[in-house]
Amino acid sequence: MAKKTARQRKEESQLRAIQQATANVNRVVARSDAPAAAPSVPAGVRHTAELADEYKYVRSDLRRIALLATSIIVVLIALSFVIR
């Protein structure tokens, strides 16, 4: 199978963008037909909660990095006293 050219990739990308835009428009039109319901949670709060759920692993990674950095600093300080 031959490698795709830049032009082919660009055309496929544009086609996907058009399909996505069409799907978004259809979704908005479908929602506008339905009766508008007041959101139970403000949009900003809901967005923040979604991000918190999506990036839960970041907190554990940062905690692990901090623990590792602290332990390395303690080892370096201990070695500085031993080497003298």
C-alpha cells in the first residue's frame, strides 16, 4: 500500500472536519427543537468537576514526584555529611 501524500491527508482531514461540523449543527438543531430545561448545576461548576474526574491521576503523580524529590534531597544531604 502506497504512502498517502500530504494532499490526500489534508483532504481527508477537511472531510472529517466537515462531517464533525455537520454533526454538531445537527445536534444543536435537535436540542433547539426540545424544550429548554434550566441546568441544575452551573456550567462552570460542571466543567470543573469533569476536569477533576478526568485528571485524577495527576494528583497522585505529583505526590509521587514530590516524595521522590524529597527523598533524593534527604539522601544528598546525608551523603554530604558522610563524605566530609
